[in-house]
Amino acid sequence: MDLSDAIRDLPEYEPRADLWDRIEGDLRADGAIDRVLGDLPVYEPRSDAWESVAERLEKPVVRPLWVRSLRWAAAAVVLLVGGLWLVLKPASDEKVTIAYETEVVETELTVVPEAPVSSADRNVETFINEQCEQQVVICQKPEVKELKQQLDELNTRKATVEEELAVFGNDPALVQAQIKLENERAEVTKELVRLLMI
């Protein structure tokens, strides 16, 4: 491909409708600026201007004593006001006493018994296992494997929540988590049974 072919293949763009007006306006503005610049007065600096600037830069700046001690005066006022406040603040009748006590509780480590598996859960698990033994091909399907894996995870989470309920009692957050897990387990189980029944 040579240069003329490349130029021919370049995309074409339409300019904005007001492009020429904008260019003309810019040119008129540039011309007006050039005319005004020519009419501006010209000033010559004094011949010793640069020497004067250099002298001022070399001289040390000497501030009056009152300006230098202004910071110290401000600090002294702050300390004085703070000290007066500490001395003159109203006395409080309240006295604060901090007391603590260490309590040692001797308990035996107990193992939380596993929550009993309901007969419905046992029946569903037995049905799923029997169907997978009889219909090996269906149980090898990815969706069935995924549902079985989800059910196992939900069962593990359910057991964890039940252990926490045994330790902490009927905590509202734990009860809510248990209900949510039961609903999810029911949905997954229902879908798994539906796939195995096909």
C-alpha cells in the first residue's frame, strides 16, 4: 500500500456548520488586539532600577522589636488565660471513683450435642442417595452435582448456626439466619428432587 492509497482510505469528516464564522471571529479578535497593542504607551524603566532591586535583596530585613516579640506576647496571653481558667474554674462536688473486680468462673468444657436430624430430612437424604445409586448418569450432570454441593454447604452452615443457638440461646439474628438457611435448603432440595424425578 503506497501513500496515495493510504490517503484515499482516510475517513472523511464534515466540519461544524459555524466553523468558518468562528475562524473569522478569531481573526478579527487577533487584528483588534494587534491594533490596541500598537496604541499602548511605552515606559522606560529608570536606569538604576535593577541596582535598587539588588540592594533591597542584599540588605537584611530588620523588624522592630515589637514585631519580633509579638509571637511571645501571644503565647504569654494564651498561657495566662489558660492558667486563670484553671485557677478560677468552679469546683465540682462530684467525685469520680473507678472500681473494678476480677471474677474467675470455673466451668467445665462441655461438648454441644449435635442437633437431631428430622425424619423428613433423613427421608429426603435417603431418597437422593438412592436415586443417585440407581441413576448414576443423572447424578453426574453438572446441575445435579452443583445442587448437591450447595445442599452440603447449607447443611454445614445449618449445623454451625444450631451450635451457636445452643451456646447463645435464641438470639434474634441467629434465629433469623436459621430460618433463612432452612428456606434455602428447602429450595435446593426441591430442585434436586425435581431433577432426580425426571
